[in-house]
Amino acid sequence: MMTILEKYTQERHHLLYIKRWLQAPVQQRDGQMAARTKGTPQGGVTSPLLSNLYLHECFDLWMASAHKNMVYERYADDIVIHTRSREQSGFIHDRLKQRLMKYGLTLNGEKSRMVYCYRTARQQKESKDMPVSFDFLGYTFKPSRCERADKVRFCGYRPGISTKSKKRILEAIRKMQLHRKAASKLTGIASQLNQKVKGWIEYYGHFRRSELSKVFYHLNRRLILWVKHKHKFTGIRRAIRYLRKINKSFPTLFVHWDYGFKV
């Protein structure tokens, strides 16, 4: 790491502090100090920067010189490499394993796999032998029905929010326990939610926003339960009618309402 870092900076005090930081011991839960022999501290403020610089030297520059005709995307340690055949995929997979070993790294065996994304994959079902979908940066890339501007439908290959991302958002909504905040006002609930919800929509709704419907259906159900507890309604239908009136009178109160995910 220090050898790579010296290629990009000659500031001695920077190099000194980073070296000390990399060699610093870690305090365990029982209070004991343990020596570190490799890697960067998980959660450390400069760990993402150093890891990215390490992979730039190990992977990016190698791809640019040895496999410059191959297209790839890399974000931190998540990488997608595009190939033209199964044989080429196997070739680059083996070469990449060898390259990473030289730098003391290994491929994640559970996440690394070959995926068939060509046209005929759009009529092919998912299988263990040759999957036709993959997750990348919170999205699932898979065959899906699309529609052109002239209303002609076709089977395309586009991203949409992944199942894992949906579960993570639903878990975040559940932990808010909105139905227990009966003492709050609806505007207070909205201000608590809107910043997070806007971030979810702007990121995961960039492609195939309709796939967020399930997420915001559950959020609306949580808001209905909040209304039921707040106004002590005996039935859920009365709470639904009440919230729908609010939705109609104040359609932009909640960000997801403003994007069309109504009660």
C-alpha cells in the first residue's frame, strides 16, 4: 500500500501518518489491543480512499493495459466485466484471480459468477447453470418488458431496485415504528420521513420507478396504522378514508405521494 501511495504523493507527513495509521493496533471488545498485519481498519475514514487507490493500481491500470478492449464498471470493490462469450468470461475470470493473488486479494466466490445478458437471454429462464440476472449497486439487472415511445413493446434488459434493497428499506420503515408515535402530528411524521424517502426515490427510482410500489404500499399502511392509533379509530377502513382525504387535500405532504404513490 505504501509503495503504491508513494506514486501519487511525496508529502512526507502524509506518508508518515498513513503508515502509522495502517500499523496501529485494534482494540477488541474486551479491551485488549491486538496487532494488525494486513488491510485497512473497517470503518476508518481513509479506508475507502486507500482501498480505491489499491484497486486502481491492481485492477484498473491492469485492465487498461492488458485487456483494453474489454468494457467494465467498478464502484469500490464491486466490478462488472462485459465479455462476448462464455469462454472469454472463463478466461478473464482466471486471469483476474491470478492478478488479485499478486496483490494479496481474492475473489468473493459467492458473489462472482457469469451471467448471460445477450438478446436470447431475454427469453431464457433463470437457472443455476447460466443465470440471466445480477445485482449491482442496489439494482437487479434482468430481462424485463419495455415500451418504446411509439408504444411498441419489447423485451429489454434494464435495471430495477433489487429485492435486497427493498427488504433493507422495508426494515428501515419498520424500525421507525410510526404507529407508536401517536403523540406526533402528521406534519412531524412527514418531516421525519421525507428526506429519507426522497433519497430512496431519487436513487432507486431512476430506473423502473414502478418497482418501488411495494415499498410505498407498506409505508402507506404504516401511516394508516398511525392514523388509527392517533384518532382511536375502531376500524381500519375509517383510517384509510381519513388518510385518503389528507392525500387529496395535501398531495405533496409526503414525498412519495408527490411521485404518485398515493394511499
